[in-house]
Amino acid sequence: MDPEAARTARDSLELVFHMSNILDTGLDRHTLSLLISLCDLGLNPESLAALIKELRQAKQNPSSEQQ
């Protein structure tokens, strides 16, 4: 990746992280970077959001997990 593209990518991630903080998502830079990469690969953003919500609920209520 050329230096200008790397700088643009870092700036974009910083903007997304700032928006994430404003929206109080609780997502860190690394997680946001992974989610952006998955979207770039063609995964559905709404499905990823639903997965994140489901994982958070499972973490908060471990006794309600289905086995």
C-alpha cells in the first residue's frame, strides 16, 4: 500500500472510530477495522450488526445460551 493510501485508510478509520464513540457503540478501532474489512469483502453490514448484537446479548446473559 502506498503511503498516501495508508494515510487515507488511517484517517478513515479515525473518522469511523469518532462516529462510533459519538454513537456509543463500544467498539474499539481493531473491531471496527475488522468489520470494515468484512464489509469490503462483501458481507452484509446489517447481518454483521445483528451478529454483534447477538454476541453482546449472549455475553450479558450466559445462562440463556442455547446448547
